[in-house]
Amino acid sequence: MKIAIASGKGGTGKTTLSVNLAEYIAESQAVVLVDLDVEEPNSGLFFDGNFVSEQTIYKLIPQWQSETCTFCGKCQEVCNFNAIMQFADSVLLFPQLCHSCHVCTNFCPTNSLSMQKQSIGTLKAMQKQNINFIESRLNIGEEQAVPLISQTIEYVENNFKNTQIVIFDSPPGASCPVIEVTKKSDFVILVTEPTPFGLNDLKIAMETMQQLNKDFAVVINRHGIGNDDVEKYCQQIDIPIIAKIPNSRKIAELYSKGSLIYKAVPEVQTELKKICDAINLNCN
């Protein structure tokens, strides 16, 4: 079962929930935790496992070969992403805009565009007892997170076929990176906070999941601050709230030290058990 932990905005507690839920489940069975917030991965700050491997991830971008080019303009015409611009005596490529779709190379009548590898980030694997942890990190300045996310999910699918539970720590928001994570997930947990900002962005995230026809539920973090508008809204549209993690200074202190929360705060362990029960995970 692939579980994506997402949210409409940053800072709501996705990583907090991802790490603690993975550790809680690992007490009874194997789990894979995957940090797919590739622009700013931080699940690793809470994970002290053993290093397994690290590899560079690439995407393919076209390289122009001036010797055979006839400047027909076909490559610029067929590129849907404006990654190619033709001038009178040259062709200019924009790697940051390229989506590696191969259309330009397929339609070039003189084979003057060949696809070459370009590094976009790294993938690191670690392991601790029942947890395998995968972290992908996008290169600084790289524009597109989706290719790295896609290849990381493919790596997990190929290397952990026998692991029953996979948890994706997703990027924030509701844009392409989040869609890439959630489209292959079996269930999505949307983490929010009981504030006007939290509710506004939760609505956007909910609409996205509904468009993707995904099963999802809500977890309220920092429960006790703000108001009850999130709970009223979820009740109004019949979306289940499967856990409420309390607002607590002790939780904040543990988080700031990179420590697990559920072992020190019994109320959090109770809420994690509720999540497992709600989505039929064996966490006993």
C-alpha cells in the first residue's frame, strides 16, 4: 500500500507525521519511507539509519549537431514547452524547459538532435531495522522536480516489491510535483492546521485529490490553536478526519531537536493508532 502524506501548504506537519508514522508502523512490520519533497527534503534529519547507497539521477535533453542541421524549423515547431529556438544560423536549447519528451529528436529529418544525459539530482538509500529510507534531492538551480520524483518512485517500485507499506512524504501545494506523487498512491493523507490559511489551502488540495479520483482523509496538526472551521468544513462535505495531533510545546521542542514524538507523547501514539485503524494498517 502506497500512502502519500500531503498538504495544501508548507509547514503543516507532513514530515512530522511521515517520520513518526513510519517509525510506529516499523515496530510491527517493514516499511519504506520516501522523502519526495525533493527541493527541500528533511525527513532525513529524523532518521539515523545506516548508509546503503547513493546514485546520481539524470534526465535526457537534446544536443544540437550543427554539421547536419538544415534549419528546417521542425524542432521549434513541435516543441510544446518552448525549449528550442531557431535562428538564422543556429539553434538555441533551454535545458531547464525541456521535458525529455523526445518529440524534437523524433521529428528532426536530419537526426541533428540527439538526447544526452544531464544530472538533475541524487538519490540516497538508508536502512534501520524495519525501515528503508529513500531521499531524493534536486540539484540547486534545477527547474523541474517531476523527473526526479518519477524516477525515485520507479526505484522504490523496483527495489521494494515485497514491502507492503510505502509512505511518501510529499511536496507541499497542489502543483505538478504533488500530482506526480499522489497519482500512484493508494491513499492520501492531507495534513492541515486549524487556521484560515490551513483551511484555504486544504480546500485546494481536496479539489486536486477529487480530480485525481483519490481516496483521502484529513489529519489536523496543532489541534487546539485557531478555530474549528476545518472540522466544520470536513463534516459538511463528508470528508473523514482520522486524527488530531495536539498543539504542544513539548512536541515543538522534540521536533526542533530532530527527535521522534510519539514515543515521548502518548497522545500522539494514540492518534497514530487511529490513522492505522482508519486505513486498515496492521500497526499492533
